[in-house]
Amino acid sequence: MLKNLTVPIAQLLFSPRSCKSRKRISLSYVFTTVALSSLLSACGQSTTANNEDNYYHAAKLLTIKPQQHYTINREFTGFVTSSQHGNIGFELPGKLAHINVDIGSEVQAGDLIAELDTELLAIDKQQLNAQFAELKARLRLNQSSFKRQKLLEKDGYTSQQRLDELLAERDTINASTARLEASLAAVETRISKSTLIAPFNGTISAKYVNIGTVIAAGTPIIKLLNNTRMEARIGVPARLLSTLAPGSQHILTIDKEEINTEVIAIGADISPITRTVPVRLSLANTQSVDGSLVKLLVDEQIQQAGYWVPLNSITDGMRGLWTVYAVIDAEINNEAREKNTEKLYRIEARAVQIEYTLGDDVFISADLDNIHWIVADGLHRFVPGQIIRSSTL
């Protein structure tokens, strides 16, 4: 139709008429062209709209199930230690004369580890032995004198006072003998304690002094570890102790290796520094080094109603809230149902609260009653109120 109108209008424009007539014809031509273009454009849009009414975007839907709790994998760090260990030293002061072990030496209970210089103690012992012999001689003399005085007493040649003096002297000698015996036992005890004996089987993990060092009483000489009975000691919050009963089995990680262990005992108080309770776990069947770091895995169950959903199914909403796209049955007219045989859904935005994240999944709390599905991913392609079809159901 535009082609048929072009030639007459052109002839009118370029015919030798007045400029005034030419201007009127030009305006008429422009208005006619605009009106026809608008009419054709409206027809095209109407046709496109009719075509789009038959197409609905497909979305991957996820079936959600309500949960009453979620589990958090807690991890607590501790250290490996020996069930028997300690710094071993002498009870008495003295000069270290011999040491028979070094770092890494294996010892058995009763083995000689080190000795102090006992020269002065040996001299004290000799002096006490001499005094003891002197008292024995005095005692023999006293006994002989007493016997003679008893014989003279029958003939009336001695007095009772003399006999009493001999008896008192004998008692004094006996008392002095007992005192010397105690002193001699003390010296012998100090000599025996000048030798350091291994109290249990183990390995020397440290040596603190060398031969010739004058040490005070209680100064550590070596550190002894019983590496055949290792255990882990880990601080755990008091709220989780119910899952760590003695005898229960748990998983420890040492140097990226998982080990099944058993709880030996639980402490009775809370550390004022870490606010945790110490827990001991057996490492009897493992080759662990004292002081190694160890991690305990404990599952903590949190009582909270909610849903597990993929991280991709959540998007940011209004005022900093997180949102999921819930889907419900779409209410569309009969004509739309006749053109599209698939079941259709409508998107609704629902605000949610993220409670816990685990990898690519999150646990959310939200008001999703009577909601069975949400859009699983690709939320940037959809908007609330949009009608969609399912690509999974």
C-alpha cells in the first residue's frame, strides 16, 4: 500500500506548483507515513506477544524437606603425650660423677642412669663406724665391771650406788649406740640416693646436665618418657562432654592420618585459660611422637528447624536479607493451559536466615510452610511472579 502511494505523492511534490501547496503536501505525506509505520509496528508486536504467550522458561526445581536439627563438625586441637613421663633428678645435692645415658637411650625400670660423688659420705660413714666400735668397747667394759661389782656385793665390798652408776652408764652407751645406728643408716641412705635409677621403662628425651656439675636437690637430670603408652590430651567445651563418655570411640587426626581412638578419662574441672575440660584418649596402637599436634572431630547436633539447600539456590534480597525462590502452582486461564500442556508454576520470593554452611550446602531457617519446591540454581534468570515450567519434574 505504501508503494502505491509513493508515486502520486512524489508527483505532487515535484510538480511546478506554488511553494505553499508543496509545503501542505509534504506535511500530509509525513503524517501518512508515520501513521502507517505505527500501524505495522503494532501488528508486529501483537504477533510477537501472541508467540511469546506460548513459551515459559524452564527452571530446575529442588524438593525441600523440613529438618528439626543440623549437625556441625567440630574440630578441637590437642597434643600427644606419654601416660608416664617426667623430669628425673636426685633428691640430694651433690656433684654429678657419672651419667650413663644420653638423648634417645632406651632404659628399663631399675637401670642405673647417673651417680653423684659420694666421697664425703663415705668419710662420714667411716667416722660413724669408728664411733660405733668405741661404744661397743665401752659397753663391754661396762658389762665386765658390773659383773665384778655384783660379786663384790655379796661380800659387802661394794655399794649400791656403784652398781647404779654402772647401770646408768650402760643405758647411756645403749642410747648413744642407737643414735649412731640412726646416723649410720642416714648416711647409707644418702649414699643409695646418690644413684639415680630409672623408675619405669622408657626413652630419654632430654638431658639437662653434664658430668662435674654441682646440682641442687631436685634439679632435673634427664626427661624420661614411656613411649609404649601414648595418649592424646585435648580440651573440649563442657557442653560436648555428653558425646565423649569414657570408652566411646572417636576419630583423631595426626599428621593428616585418621586414627580410631577410645576415650580414657575426662577431667573434673574447666581450665581457667581455655575454658575447656581436658579429655584423654588412648593411642596405644599408634606410633606417635610426644608433643605432636592432634585434632579431635566431634559432631555437635544443633536443635533448629530448617532446610538443607544448595548455596546456588540463595540470592541476596531486599535490605540485606537472603532470599530463595519458592514455586507454587500457577493460576493461569484456560486458553494458556490449552496452549501449554506442561504444568506451570509461579515464583515467590521468600526471605531466609542462613544458620550454617557446609561446603556447597547451607542450612536455612525460613517460613516455607506448604512449599515443596524451590528454584535450585540460575536465580539471575528469574524474577518473583514469573510463570515457569519445571525441567526436572
